Amino acid sequence: MIILVSGGKSNVGKTTLIRVFLSIFPGRFSVVKITPSLHYGEGVITDSGVFKSECIVVDSSTLKIDKKDTSFFLNEGAKRVFWVRGEKEKLNYYLSCLLRELDGDAIVEGNSFLQLRQPDLMFFVEKEGAEAKEGAEPLKVCADFIVINTGTTKFLI
């Protein structure tokens, strides 16, 4: 099963929602974080393992940097964590490599995933009263659930 957590823009609560899932189901899900930017490098990094694909590199120190999404996922009980980063044009290639190697259930954070594959379940997270970035509306329409972050400790579904 692949669960996609997408959102209207940055800092709306996508990571927080994933942390909630992981705390309820510790050890069940791998988490894939997608960053469509070269600012952080290119390719797929993970915390451990041996892979056939040359685009997947083990680099646990990068994933464990304090207060980064990937460290939160590891600390909350993710089975494994993968960080896919690179130019938008290459993300599909990296995601395809990863999906061939991925075993078991996964939660994916990143709007780019829908260009490659339809998830089994999709959540769209938005912040109450905040305007979404351009291009987010089609994602909202595709979502199985729309989660509204009220800015408190509550999410509205």
C-alpha cells in the first residue's frame, strides 16, 4: 500500500500528519520524502540497506540531521526512510528506481509522486485560511481526504 501525503504549500502540516501515522503504526511504513530541487543534491539516499540501483545511496548521517523531516520520520518509528531529491525532470527516474526496490507499505510526502503513479490512498493537507501554491488545486481534487491544519493541535478531516 502506498499512501500519499501532499499539500497546498510548505509548512502546512504534511510532516506532522505522517508523524501521527507513524506513531499509530510504528515499524509498519517506510517513508519517502520528495524534494524537487537541486539545492540538497540529487538521487535517493536512505538510512541502510543494499540496493541494485546506482541512484540509491546509503547515507544515514544526512537523514539523521536534527530537526529535519527525515530525522523526525526515523525517530517516530519509520521502517526505513528514503529522501528523493533532484530536478523535476529527473524525479520520475529516481522514484521509478526506488519503487522497484521498495518492499512493503510506504508513505510518500511530495506532490511530484502523482506524475508517476496513483497512490492507494491520498491525503491533501492545507492550513486554515492560507492560500495554496499555484498548481495545488488538481491535487486537492484527487485526494481521498482533505486535512485542514487549524494551527492548534487539531486537524480537521
